[in-house]
Amino acid sequence: MRIEQPAAPRAAARRTPARVERRAPDANFERLRAPFSLRCGAVLIDYIVLVSIIALATMLERVVGDGRRGGSTLLFASYAVAAGVAFLNLVVLPAWTGRSLGKWVTALRIERRDGVPLSIGRALLRHLLGYPLTLLTLGAGFLLAAFNAEGRALHDLLAGTVVVRSRGRGEMGTE
């Protein structure tokens, strides 16, 4: 009686698997979720830029102005420049690149919840309607991001957006 052995198991172990086709991973917001502390840092940087413009103009007005309060052309101009910078930083840049200056520094990005890049309409909704409503809740709308599973604040929920960590170079065509 002869028992046959299975054909060379070592040969099967040496075979290399067929090349697996790689595709870009779907957006996984839990994995890419922006930490609340980084979001706070990004907002802080954005507002430091705006306040710095007004503070610099106020100091210049004190040095070169005529001393009257409220009647300064320089101060009015600084408010106009700060409003322009705020619009560019909070609406145009996020619609174009998905980032404000603060989000760029902290390596965060704003995108729609379905993974599509942010549009100018969503950016306007998020910042010109969502932020004031969030502020009307005395900051509770911002704190919502700390307790929401996707890290979404009130303005994100209103605009259908999510703030995520930026992906590495070459992944899904970013950066």
C-alpha cells in the first residue's frame, strides 16, 4: 500500500502572488478626521492674521494720525483691507484650494462630506451663514466638533462639509 504525497508544497509557497491592482482609497473621514485641537489652532491663525492688520493700522494711526477717534481714513482703510483679506482667506482660498491660511499651516483641508472639493457657494454658506450661527450659540456650535464622530461643527453640518487631515503627496491627486 502506497500513500501519495501532495505535489510539492514548497513550490506553491515560492510562487509570487499576481500583481494586485491598486486604486485610490475612498474617503474615510474617521481616519482623516481633523483633531479638535488642530482645528482650534487653524481658526486662531486665521483670526490672528485679521486682528494683526487692524492692530497695525491702529498703531500707525496713533503715530501719524491727528488724534481724533473714529474719523481716521487709515483706520477705515484697515477695516476694508481686513474685510478683503477675510473674504479671500475664508471664502476664496477654501473654494479654490480647500484651505484657509490657518488650515494650510496646520495641514488641514475642508471638503464636502461626499469627498468632492469645496465650491464657492459652499464656502460662502459655511463662513457667512454658518460661522455667525455658530457664534450665536455662544461657541457651542464650535464645541460640537469635539463630540461629533466625524468632527463636524455646526457650520460644517449646515454646509455639508468636513475638515480632514491633508493626505500625503500623490494620494487622490492632492497637493
